[in-house]
Amino acid sequence: MGRMYTVPFRNILGDAVADADTTVAAVITADTAGHRCRVREIALGFSDDAPADLNIGVALKRTSNVGAGTATAQTPVPFDSLSLASIISGKIDYTAEPTTYGDALWTIELHRQNSLIKEWTPEDAPVCNRNETIGMVTTPRTAAAASMSGHIIFEEF
């Protein structure tokens, strides 16, 4: 098993436009040292100020453009305090969406009164290969915004 890291995000405001995507967090594997990663878990929850009747789509999407979109850098946090820093990078709170996402790797519809924790085994985990980005993308189904917190956990190998 490779080293485990998390890319946490807190109080990210999603888009208020119905069916408009917001990438809340992503892992990026630039072409350095040939490292890749498996997304092992995602988690997402809504703040108390979210609209009472908001349904939202959640998806993992991949792009081969590691520079796509505009976001805030988020250094992955190692699970083991003795681990080396990750070669994989993270970003959160995209203000300009990547336009080169392919088809969704995984999707679910979620009501704001619920929260989400999705885990994958090493065999089933979505893989982010060299020079790729995998983003957690949220899409409100009505014209209402919600603040979200959560994380992406990945295994670097």
C-alpha cells in the first residue's frame, strides 16, 4: 500500500446557478517522478445555512490537463506524521472551472440534509495517472448555493 494523504476543504461556496458545476477539490498528478494516486475516499457535508430543499449532484471527473481551472493550492496532509511530503498536489475552491473534464468516473445525487462518505478498495479506486487531475464536482439542481466541507483521501504510489 502506498502513502495516504488528504486534501481537506472547508466552507466552499457552490454555484447558485442550476446545473452549473463547481469543483470543490481536486488532486493533480503532474509528470514528476512518475507518481500516480488512487482516490480512496471522498466526503462531503453541507453547512447549516444551505437551502432547506437543495438537491445536488456529486461527481468525480478526470481531465488530462493539470493546469485546468483556477483554484487555491491545498497541500495534501499525510496520514502518518513521519511520511514525506506528497508529490501529488491538491487544489480547492475553483473560481474558474476546468473545461476539459471527461465523463464522470462516479456520480450520486444528494439532498443537502444528508452527507456523503464514499470509500473505494485499492482494486476499485479511481486512478489519477501522470499528467491528470481528478476533481470532486458539485452541481446544484436548483438555483441555490450551499457551503460545503469535506475531503479527498488519496493513496500515492
